[in-house]
Amino acid sequence: MMYQCFLYDKNIFYSQGIKMVMTSLLTEQADVLYSLTDDYEQLVTQLQSRVDDNCCLWIFCDLDSLPRERLHALQLMKQFYQHKNKSLVILLSKHNMPLFFALYALLPTAHWLLKSENIADITPFFHELLDQRRKGCCFSSSLVNYTRKKLYTRGGNDTISGSEWWLMEELFKGKSLSQISGEVNVDVRRLSYIKRHLMKRLNIRSNIALFSAFRGIMP
């Protein structure tokens, strides 16, 4: 069996850290190929590529390293992703946490790793990821705890509607609600309601926190 590890991250030091962990866990495997890059086109190529039956490919993708139109990039990734003999691991930063459920809804077959996990929690994640008997997706420890907490408090309904995505995209262009209302002929009170409803559901209390939560998707 040949193993390939493709790491897409602008932070080359983090990619080197993942490479070290993978290398330590695959010490008995002679054929392990690593590719480290921040080139989005190479990422898409890897997602689209077909992998031979005697190969296994892991693709690590840092969310914050995606191009500016990150929602569009994620949708393309979902469209292009060929699953056979391939595993996609999404790397999240802490400011992505409020959007975790929405991101998971976009890529439900991916694995999810919080980049700030300590080494004691990262190693079990990789053990599970590399287990050939594994069924289902892998989630790092902090994401598991976050999900349990949200479900316990009945706050797990964090999927985001098309109207909410659209409104946030317009706001990230620097437009005000009044300006958006005039451009699309929608009552500004309706737009304000959509925004308030989104903030309430994500338990976000200020505009600064709202923009911070979405920064990893629409910088």
C-alpha cells in the first residue's frame, strides 16, 4: 500500500507539524509521499484526482487558507471531491467554532481537526484517522466536546440558510442594511430580522463577534 499526504495550509510550520505526527505513526510504511502547498488549484486537482486501489490519500485543508470567496470554494470542494481511497481533513481555527455545524453541513463526509488542540488530543485523532477499520468521520476532542455542549443546551441548530449566507456576503462587502435594501428592493426591517435571528441562533451578541465568526469564511 502506498500512502500520500497532501497538506494545504499557508502556515508551513503547522503543515510540518502534521507531517511529523504522520511520519511517527507510519514508521512501518516505507512509501509515504508528502506535498505541502498553499496553492488552491493544486488542492482542487487533488480533490478531483482518482486514487488507485493500492493507494491511500489524505488531504488536509486549512479553512483560513482558502481564497477570499470561501463559501464558493467550499461548495466547489464538495462538488469536486472524489471519495474513493481518499480522506479530506478540514483544519479549523478557534474563530471558526461558532460556524462548525454550518461547515459540517457543507462537507458531511470530511474529518475535522481543531488546529489549537494539544498534542495529547491530536495523537488519538490521527490514530483514529489512520485506522483502516474506521467507519464514519473523525472529530478532534475539542470539537466533540463543543458538539456535546451545544446538544446538551439544545443549541445545535446552527445550519445557515441561503438568505443568511447571502446577507453576510453583502455585509462583508462593506454595505449597510439600508444600502442592501435599496439595491434588492427588500424591506430593511426584513434584513434586520434575518441578521438578528442569525445572531440569536449562533449565540452571538455583537456585530464585532458576528463578523469575527464569519471571518474564516468571508474575510
